Amino acid sequence: MANGIFTPPLPKNESIKDYAPGSTEKKLLKQALNDLCSKSFDIPLIIGGKEVRTGNTAKLKSPSNHSRCFGQYHKATNEHVNMAAKAAERAKEEWSNLPWHERAGIFLKAAELLSGKWRYTLNAATMLGQGKTVYQAEIDSACELIDFLNFNVYYMNQIYNEQPKNSRGMWNRLEYMPLEGFVFAVTPFNFTAIAGNLPTAPAMMGNTVLWKPASSAVLSAYLLMKLLQEAGLPDGVINFVPGSGGQVGQPAFEHSSLAGIHFTGSTSVFQGIWKTIGNNIHKYKSYPRIVGETGGKDFLIAHNDCDIDALAVACVRGAFEYQGQKCSALSRAYFPKSIWNTVWDKINAILDDITVGEVTDFSNFVSAVIDKNSFDNIKSYIDYAKESPDAKIIFGGKYDDSKGNFIEPTVILTTDPHFKSMEEEIFGPVLTCYVYDDQDLDRTLEMLDATSIYALTGAIFAKNRYMIDKMSKTLKHSAGNFYINDKPTGAVVGQQPFGGARGSGTNDKAGSKMNLLRWVSMRTIKETFTPSVEYGYPHMGEK
């Protein structure tokens, strides 16, 4: 037992590399891209530290090049989920009893490995497997994930240091225990950092985890699992079980040891999970913690007194970086009539300069959407707008999946503030704009707030401080991450904890102490040094 109260390193946000022409990092990343393209992976399950190959396989594909295949991955079944649950149970006691600073050391080392030799491999896998351009991969699979690991260790220490007050003659203590059972982490395709954070945050707090990565992001998830093993993660702490949602999810939700779910994905899937857990509530040892970040219909509204140049850039970056496949991506925008033509001229000029293509060409701003299902869904919204009398496409609208799942950045202008693409989540490079009369700002703000079931991110643009205050107050429940004079994307760990409410999730704020608190069960301990030896009280001395 260590005799010392240890303080982890003070975290700092990881510096973003710019991959400029001729830079060392560009050369190393190009090498990593070539290396991955030359390999053929046979990715197993990892259960209790052992590789398991089921024989039921699926191909590892690249969204921007149908001819590129990285091999295959093996898919878990009911049997393998139960194996993973047993492995998690076996690992639980030793892992949860390991001193917190020993657990912390593993994740700090993982962050250090990722900032060094693993950086370019994870970035390359995220680019090739998930269709991210170089900058989008760098801020995700390198910087944000490094930040999650470093900052979460710091938050863990803060939590353990939070203790109750004491009265004379007693010592009050709070013990932060891991949950009874395993945590099921279900991670998305669109952020490698989220895929890394969802299993590691509960594990850091002493829990053991079953991790189901998105089927379209298995390559980067597997490489991350190998990185964690290299950092010293013990066998069985995180068990890697890729596969279909039904075959992996259902047995996990049926298991009596399910203690929590850490989820990022669609609202409909999350609501289905919540119902399933409710139906199975009598089976569990305790009430499972349900933590989820789901969909968004993220907005921007401008006042006529705003910085128009900044507004135009925010619209383009917010809507079209990573093909609009961020949970926070700008999807609907409201502009006052008096500035609309000027704003649109600037947005149009930027869009004219944007190129679409493979991620291996670093000059491209936009690449392919993740898969055929996504391509078809986004295409349906574009086609709907083309046929509607209430809307017109003022930029883009073309799509082609002959080589990769490519869709042009598309801007729809509608006269109906409740047009289909103003209300429904699309998750693609489509921005719908509505122009309001300047004098109708109040009504437009109220309409914006009531238009969507979601409340993830939103942005306002204005210079007048009274107007900023007014817009912020009216929209206070509309976005869990609210931006003033900036795009509604790009939350940074330690600076803007991320999450939304309403139909967008439980708002447990990834990248904050609040999220880690969800993965512990607190025990209050009161130790009395001079306990009473008589049963009576002074007031009993006379009638």
C-alpha cells in the first residue's frame, strides 16, 4: 500500500499538428496511410485478453474508395457476449481493488503513446476507415482522445478528493466504488475519440466493460484496443466485442450483471435501449446507469447586427466539415432578410472553392459519407427538396456512389420553417436555410426552440450585447452546447464539456467530472471515536 496522496499531472490540451506541406508530420502520416493500405487485417474479438475468431466475418471497407478493403473482422454472437461478461466478472475484483493511481498510470501512458508513435496509425485508420480528412482526424483520433485520457485522470482525482465535513469526535468519509456488474459501451463511427472515451471512462473508475464498436469503425477501434493493451490494461477490464446491434446488444441487456450503458448513437436506438432495460429491470442486481448522447438538429440564428464574414465561415465549417456527420454539425440556419443576400454571396464563394474527394488527397475539404445506407438516406432528403414547391437547392445537390459514397455540400433554401429538412436529423452535408423578416426575430426564436425534439448544439451571431442576452435566454433549453459568434461544432475537452438534453441525450457531459461520477456508487462511512454509552437524553431529566 502506497503511503502518499498523489496528484496526477495537470492536463493540457494536446496541440494540433497542421500537416503543412513539407512537414515531418505530413511525411509520417503519409507513411502510415500507405502502410495501412498495404495490409489485410483479420480482426478478432478480444475477450479476457485472448483473441477469439468466430468465423462469422464482415469486410473492412473504405467509404471513399469501394475498391479498397483492409481485410475483415469477426462478429460476436450471444455466446461471445456471455463469455465477455464472465471475463469482465473475473477481472472485476482485482481491477476495482487496484489503487486509483495505478489505474491512472495506464491511461496516462496510453495518452503518451497516442501522442507519439500511435498518433499517425490511429489518424490514418480514422481517415481511411471513417472518411475523415487529415485535420478532422487529427483533432479527433489524436488530440481529443489524448485530452479525454489526460483530463479524465485529473477529474478522477478531483472526485476522490471530494469528502464531507466532520464534527468533533467523528470522521466522515465518502468511498467511490465502481458499479456492481459490467458497463456496456456502445460507440459510434463518427468519432474515434468518443469510441475511446466510452469504454475507458468507466474503466478508469474501477469498472469492467464490454465494448461494442460501430461496425463501420472497427479498424480504428481495434487499433485503439491494441494501444490500451500496450499501455498495460489488464486482461478482461475492457472486452472488445464487435458485431451487429441485435446479436451483441440483446444478450448484454438480458444479462443480470448489466450495471450501466455508455452510449453514443441515434435517438431511436437509445430510446429502444431504454425500453429494453426498463422491461428487464427485475433481472438486474441494481438499476443500471443509462448515459447517452444521441441525435441533433443543430441550429444557427443570426441577428442583422453581426460579423457577416465570420458568420459565413461558421456556416460552411459547421455544416460541411466531416461531411456533416458530427452530432454537433450545423443543419438548420436562420438569417434576417436584410443581410441574407450578402451572407449567401460569401457562403457561395467559399463553397465554390471547396473540393470533394478521397482523404488521401490532403487538399480536399470534404470526403465521402460513411456507408451506402447513409448515402441513400441523405440522397432522399436532397431529392425531396428538388421536388418540393416549398424549397429549392441553391448549391450542390449532386451525388455519386460509383467510386465512393460522395455527396456534394448541399444548401437548401426553404420558405417553410417546418420543412422536412428543417426538422429531421439528416447526418450528412446538407444545410437548410430559412430567411425571416428582421422585425420577426422574437417569433423566429420561439419557433426555432419548438421546431426540433433535439437540444444538442446551437449558435447565435450578434454584436449587440442586449441582443446576445435576449437570444441566449430564449434558447436556454435548445442546446446543451451553446455558441456565441462561433460555429456549433468543435467542443474541446476541459473547455466545453459536451452533451445535450431533450431528444439529444442525458446531458452527462463527456469531458467533465460529471460524466465520471455516473460510473461510481458512493458509500458514506461515519466513524465515531467516542460513541454514547447511555441511551438517555438531557431533556428526560424532569417531566
